[in-house]
Amino acid sequence: MAEIVGLVLPLFGLILLGYVTARLIQQPAEAMGWLRIFIIYLALPALFFKLLSQTPVEELASWGFIFANLAATFCVFVLIFGLALVLRRATVPDATLQGLAGAYGNIGYMGPGLAILIFGEKAAVPLALIFCFENTLHFTIAPTMMAISGKEKKSKGELVLEISRGIAFHPFIIATVFGVGAAVIGFVPPAPIERLINYLAQAAAPSALFAMGVTLALSPLRRVPVELSYIVPGKLILHPLLMYALLSMAGPFEPVWVYTAVLLAALPTATNVFVMAQHYGYWVDRASACILVTTAISVVSISGLIYAVTAGLLPADPFTANLFPL
């Protein structure tokens, strides 16, 4: 248990420090702008590039892993979307954002910090693959569903262009492409550039976790929406369980790949869901509440998951038969 506390305390401690600091030192939300830019455009892309450029190319083409991951995440989205329509009589835009709240984990801010600090640098490859393909999925779902609902007044060509631009120019995905390219051609940056990349990469995890705490402090909980009664268990329980089951059936994969994917699936709702809610003008306050509640509960649920992994209670491949070879 002491080992678990030693792993979890620094991680959630950084989030807590960000939260407490933001509550004690009153600053407007706009003050976070440059820190977010540093994390999203410099630190995390440097981390992805560094680790992917040093990865054997054959490890980057694990399509079975990618398909199983996307299937688990999409199934959770569809389920929460359907529950929102049936139980809450939600509109398509509201149901879409609820589905994203249940399927879109905080893989950008919390993912790298948790996965790499817990599982080591071997977690970088599955982490980058999950980030690229899941973000492509989410960036496609949101505008497509808004267009279907009639709330996005754009032609098909404009919609495709917007989705393609959002995916192609995301700094994490650009860094991943360059990292894979460097791995393919065996490129090694000159020593001064390599040291700069290392400095930025080392700052990624603590900066992102601290920023997560500040973001939570600036989004106070006013009320608990009824929708959280199915979104919270869907995000923190169903998503990692389904991810574990599908990867087990589609595998075998390296244990660190399975554990990284399950950990990322167990993460709380991404702050990007709130950004999307603000952009489209639906479910804004409730998205903020969902992020805060899932993050608070995830302190316990993720600690339990880490304990199960480190104590050997969660085998990487519980099935003896490979039911879905890919």
C-alpha cells in the first residue's frame, strides 16, 4: 500500500497544488492562457516527439490495439448518447456532449503524467497512439453530430475541411507524425536541440497536472446534474472495463500497452468537453460539473486501479483464446 501511495500522492498532489494555489491566489481564468499554450504547443509535443522518435517502427503499427481501443470508446459514447435520448429526452446536441463526457477522458492533461510516471517510458507509444486516434474520433463526432442535428450550419465540404484541419493541425498529432518520421529514418536531433526537447519533455507532466488543478478551481460546482448518475459510472467504471475486455480478446499485447489503455480509459472527463460545450452553446454548466465530479471521484477509482495492477490482481491477458485476431 505504501508503494501505491508513493505513486498516487505526487500525481494527484500536483493537481491539488494547482487547485489550492488557484483558490488562494485570485487570478482570472485568462491568466492560464500562456501556461496552456506552453503545455499544448511545446511541452507535451516535445514529450511525444522524444519518446516516439526513439521507438522501433514495428511497434507503431499495432492495428489490433488501435481498433479495440476505438471500439471500446465508441461503444461507451453510443451507450451514453442513447441513455441521454431515452432517459432525459435530451436533444441531439445535448446527448452528443453527454456521450463525449462519458467517452472522452482527460488523455491530454492527465494521461501523459499518470501513464509515464506509473508505467515508465514504455507507455509512451500506446499513449501516443491512443491520443491520436481517439482525438480523431472525438474531433469527428462532435461537428458531425451537430451538423446532423442542424445546429452546425455548414456544407458537407466545409464540415469535412473543418474536421480535417482540426485533426491535421493539432500540435500533439503533428508531434506524433514528426516523431514517427524520425523513428523511420533514424533521425537524431543535434545535441543542443535534443537538450531543449528534453527540458520541455520533463516539464510536460507536472505542468499539465498543475494546470488541471487550476482549471478545476476556476470551475466551481454549483449543482450536480441528474445526468451524472449514468455518465460517471459510464466514464469511470464501464469505459475501463470494456477497454480491458476488448483488448484482452483482441490481444495478446504487451502488458504495459493494456494497462496504459485501461488507465487512460479510467481517466475523468476531458476539459475539452467543456470547451466543445462552450463552442456549441449546449450543456455548458453541466459539462463543467461533470469534469469536476469525475475528477474528484477518479482520485479513488484510479488509485484502486493502480493497486490492482501493481498487486497483480489485474492480469494483462485474462483469456487463453485469441477470439478476435487482427
